[in-house]
Amino acid sequence: ICGGAFSGLENIINYRLKGSSIGFNSLISELEEKSVGDSLTELENQDLLKFGMIPEFIGRLPVVATLEELDSNMLVKIMTEPKNALIKQFKSLFKMDGINLELKKEALDEIAELAVEQKTGARGLRSIIEDLLIDLMYESPEEKNLEKIIINSEAVHKKSKPIMIYSNK
């Protein structure tokens, strides 16, 4: 089983599907805008050859399957649902310092939208969350009586600071 993100492969497929138009009697057709996932459904072995893979390698892959791009709802599920989900990991890191971390639903949606806009997918989620929480991870352990940190959509876009709740100890 081989897998990966083959950036630029969709351009080769679109070029093949469009065909060539050279000469006086040729038809000039506009290339319709397709998403990467839609283009990859038309993948053929000749596209992999043009991409740069050697024939011996392609011959050993009898089945070629493509996956669809992740949307923001799937990215939110990836952040929250698995046993070792990113949000659970960061919550446990803050819990070690006695601080509860809460990310509002709209904050999770905004983080997922950022990953979609940046076209980084699930791999980009960690860097977005780390960028959001890195200062808090260093500064919050020294805060006396800090009990809870709440991240909302404004904090994701850095329009405001996260909400910090302190106890009266």
C-alpha cells in the first residue's frame, strides 16, 4: 500500500482531459474548474508516468484509489473524536499544570476553516493549534490561581485574547 499527497498530479490529469488545441481549425475550450478530488477520479497510469514515477513501480500497483479532500466538519471530528485526538492531547498538557482548557465549538470550526483555506488538511491542524496555544503553554503555568482557559473564535483569529478564569484561592 502506497499513499501520499501528489501535488501537481491534478494538473497533469486536467491537461490530458482538456486535450490539445494547435492549428487554425482547432477548438479552443476553457478548462473547467474542478476540485483536486474531482480531477483525481480520472487518474490513469499514464498520468503517473508523466508525474515522474517509473513504469516498474506503477506496474506493481494493481489498484489505484483516490481519496476525497477533507471538509471542515471532518477536520473538527479529527480534532476531537479519536482516542488520541489533538484537542484531548492539548487538554491533558494543560491539565498537568492544573488548568482546564476549553475550546468552544465555533473556535474548532474556525481552526478547521483555516486548515481548509491553507490547504493543509489534517496535518496542518497541529500547527494551527500550536500557534494558537504556544504562548499560553509557556505563560499559564506561572499564573497564580489560573483555573480555566476558554478559546473562542475571536481568539483563533487573534482579535482578542483567550478568556482566563481565575479561582479565589
